[in-house]
Amino acid sequence: MALLLTACGSGGDDSSSDKIAGADTGATHSVSPSASASADGIDRPEIKLPDDMKMVFEGRQSGDATKDAVLSDNARAVSTVWQAMAYGDLKKSGMGFYYTGTALTGVYDYAKGNIAKNISWAGTLRYYNRRVTVFDKTSAALTYCVDESKADLKDRKSGKRQGTKTSSDSYVYYNAGVKKDKTGVWQTWDLSEDRGSQKCQP
């Protein structure tokens, strides 16, 4: 059985994002800010994951400043979803800082559903084949693969891990639409996934 850590949303309707806790963006948001602004001067939400929840992001540096910024915010974005699941806290997860539109609706509903079932994960997720296409100063697309073969589902309350078998479904292809907001954050607004994609098989 594959890990099945799917978290996605698609489409272009932004109407439901204003109903989501923690979805405020800009200078005021419901997430605790980090102790100091990051190197780019943006005051970002703090992200802390449990010691048993590890992520490896390959290809962090492309040599292009815009692409590197997109890659960095993508890494932060997915971390906020796992932070929500790890601690069972949607409001302080930071998802509303890095996601917007239907992508925010998708990841929020995904995290909310797993929190209700006390589902989290432990182990290592590997993010690879990360490629950015820049359209203009404020819009881009990002595709990447995720290897879930080294991670197991975990009961958030008991801490018990459910062993998972590696299969073709352990490898997932993601396609994300991102746009730069007024504060300079590359937010994911559209997200789709293809579990078991041939593009990601080892």
C-alpha cells in the first residue's frame, strides 16, 4: 500500500479561500512570524517540523534568482501543509501565506481531513526533478516529483507508524501555477498531481 500523501487543488475559482482560517496574507496574518525577516526582507511565518518528519529538496540552486525564489517558496509551501498535519493546527500552519485560490482550498481541505483522522507521517520525502518556467515578473510554473517510498503514515496521537510498501504510486508528479504577491512571496494558486507518473519513476 502506498503512502498516498496527496495534497492538491485545481481550477481558478478564488471564492472559497476567504473562508479558510489563516488565509490572510501581507503584513498581518494569523501565523506567528519568524524571529527575524529572511534574507529577502520578507517577514515569514515560522515553520518547525518534528524530528521524525524530514524533507529533502534537490536542485535548490538553479543559478537564476527568480527561479531560485520560486523553488524556495515551494519548499516552504509544502512544509506548511506538513506542519499543519504534524501538530493538528490549521490556523498557525502558514498555508495561507504560501497558497491562494483553489490550491489553498485543496491543501486546507486535505490537511483538515487528515487532522480529523489524526493522520500524519514520519520518515523522509524527497523532492526532485524540480523545474521552473518563468512567464513574466509575477507568474511562473513549477513541476516536480516526490518520492514517498521512505515515509510511513503515522497516528498523530499515538505516534504509531503504519508500514507502507513501495510501489509505482509512491512516486508523484506535481504541476503548480505560482504568482508573486505584493510582498514578494511566490504563492501557489493552482496545483495538480499525477500519482504513479512515469515521469517520476526511479
